[in-house]
Amino acid sequence: MEPVAAARGFAHHSFPDALTVIVGGSALTERRTPTSDLDMVVVTGPREAPCRHSSRWAGWPVEVLVHDERTLAAYCNDNLARRWPGIPRLIAEGTIVSDRGALGRGLQAEMRRRLAEGPAAASPAELEAHRYELTDLLDDLAGAEDPAELAFIACRVLTRTAQLALLSGRHWQGSGKWLLRELRDHDSDLAERLAHALPVPAQLAAVAHEVLDGAGGALWDGYRVTDPRDP
């Protein structure tokens, strides 16, 4: 069964009273693989708390986020404020399989608009924190002698380099495969060079330094941050 048809059947069976149901994710794109699941957002009437659950339907693994309008708005606002737009992107790029009163269409229009606006610019403190961490990681990478430690440090350098490139470029963030996808959307050449450099520490360091320089340069000596928490 095709993904949209499966999602529509699941929605009618499991959430017949939903205000709107939207399905998205890789299953609806050319990136679909044998392990892709149906990512769904379900909006119901007022409920005690949002929930997330996994199940199977018509041969498909299904991941469902269940919200009411209030909690969905709060989660979307939080995602966008943190620059990690998982739920907003699912809504914006997904397919509506159930809708009452055009709620789903309204949500899609709003999320598409807000995603197109891009995230808020990073504050100087945020950029400094990312520059400091990447500078420190590059020192660790240069000094690592244990092959196992080197592998773990390299993975961290790759991730933080991608995140700094997105942050300094005022682009949305992501994690895992979505970090690569966001970086490709922002700078496809950088994304490929960074991914291919992972097994070669010298190449990885060169790409990381390039991104670091573009964000203001290395930062370690003299960096200070005040911890606002009480001891």
C-alpha cells in the first residue's frame, strides 16, 4: 500500500475524531528506503497532555505525535526557537490525510511561512560558545594518538562543524541525517567535503578550520562564560 493511502487508513481507524492528521517524512519522498516509517502529526480536541507512540499499519511502521491545538503550537514555537524545526517541517512538507474546518491547511501555510523566514540570527554569545567548543575539539583531534579516541573526536568535530556552519549562516539545524540534509540545503559543496573528510583527520581539520574562520575564527585563550546557576 502506498504511504499516503496507508496513512489515511490509519487516521480513519485510529483517530476518527481528529481535527487534522498530517503525514510526512522520507516515506513520501524519493529518499524512501525499506526502513522508512510514516511520521504523522494528529491534532485532537483538548487533551491532558501530548503523546508519542509507535505502531504498525498495513505493513508500515508508524510514528505518531498526538497534540491538541494548544500543545502543538507550543511545541512548534519551541522547535523554531531552538532552530531545530522537526515538527514544523513535518507539517509544512507533509500531506494532509484528514482535515476539519481547514485546520490542517492553516497549519501548513503558517509553518511554510515561518520556515521560509529562517531562524533568528545567532547571538554573539551563541557563536562564541560554538567557536570555543570547535576550537577545543580541533586541539583534541590534532593531539589524539589512540585510534579509537580519534574516531570519536572526529565524529564530534564533523557534527560541531556542520552546526557552526548552519548557525553562522542563519540556517535551520538538524540531527543525524537531518543535519546533513540541512547542511546540503545551505551549502551542498561544504556538506560533501565535510562528509568525505571524516576518515582523514587532516582533511577534516582543514574543512573545520575553514568554517571556524568564516564564523569569526578560533576561540580559546581568554574565553570566559559566567554560570548563572547558584552553587
